[in-house]
Amino acid sequence: MNQSIEQEEAALFAEWREHLAQGNRRFYPDGIARGSSYWNTHPRVLFLLKEVNADENAEAWNLFDVVGDGSIGPTWTVISYWTHGIHEGGPAWEAVPPATAAFRREAISKIAVVNLNKCGGKATSVDSDMWAAAYRDRQFLVRQLRLYAPHIIIACGVGDIARSILFDEHWSHWKKTPENNLYWLRPKALDTLLVWTSHPQARRSHSEMYTEVVAGLKELNVLPAGTTPR
């Protein structure tokens, strides 16, 4: 990561941590993995997620210290499939390699991840808590998103929160790709493409989720040249 961006991120996180500490809340950092190839990858993809599943009695930890080696799924399995498909130009699902630890590790090294709730939560998130956390930390979240300058933000189960609270697009209706029904818009507040899909652990097949996102982005002409998913 660029040194100036690292410094800006560190300052943002320090301010954020202090903000949460006033309410006796922990801060679980995320963002870009150390040694990441995010800045050298096109398009730059950021995944907007809900929160980490954290033991309330444990010390706060960095997201990438836990998932960076690629050993953890299933969330990161689906994210790895999406990341591979996007950066490879949209190969058919049948051509996507199995999500081994090495496959996940490679994908995770190329992305940015932002959790709406930096305080952590349980295995099952509560929607009202997500809205409240996003509203509470809105200014910090927007600063973090702008810092990473993503070309694509994939909101995983949190599209309406991103649209309404982070980007103040209350007036806007989601657009939808004709073939794959991928919800998308381009918020005025950030030069990026925002898409809304299911959480990676939704009860849907991997092939269905892969095709919705990757083929949908292909329809929007934002992927490198490649093959069209079937």
C-alpha cells in the first residue's frame, strides 16, 4: 500500500477506535491485506460486508490475520469465486477452479473488505443493528471507502444500507441488468459502481451467485476482455 494511504488509514482507524471506545465498543480493523496486490489489480474490487463473528470476551483482531491465509470459508469461498471471475474477465462457471486454500488466498490478496459494523457481532446478524451501526459510523465508513478508491463495490446483503445511509441515495431506485437481474447504481458521492447481491452465505448455489454477479458485471461492460459466463 502507498505509504501516504497507510498513514491516512492508520489515522482514520485511530480516530474510529477512539470514537467506539467512548461507548465501550471494540474496533475490528479490515481494509486491504498487508502485502496486497489490490492497487495493481484492475478493476479494484471492494466487498462491503456486515460484521465479523467475534467472541465478545476476546481481544479485537485484524480481519486479515484470520482470513488472509485462505483457510477459512464459506464466505471467503464465494468471495474468491467472484473475485476470480471479475479479474479473469468472466469465465463460465464450469471453468472456475475449485476454491482451495491457495485459490482463496490469491483472491483475498487482491481485494478490499469493509465491514459496516466494526464492533463485531454474532454468527447471525440483526438487520436493525446493521442500520444503526452504519448510521453511527457513516462518516468513518465513507472516508474509508473513498480512501481505497474502488472501481466496484459489491454490497453483500447490505445494498440498501449502502445506498441510503452511506451514499444518501434515498431518491434513487436500483437499476437491474436485463439478463442476470443484478441490482446496481452509480452513487453521486463516490466514483464507483455499487452492486447489491446476496450475502456469500445465502442459501443459494455457488454457481447461481457467481453467475448473477459476474455475468451481471459483464453486461455492464466493466470487466476485462474474456469469455461470457453461461
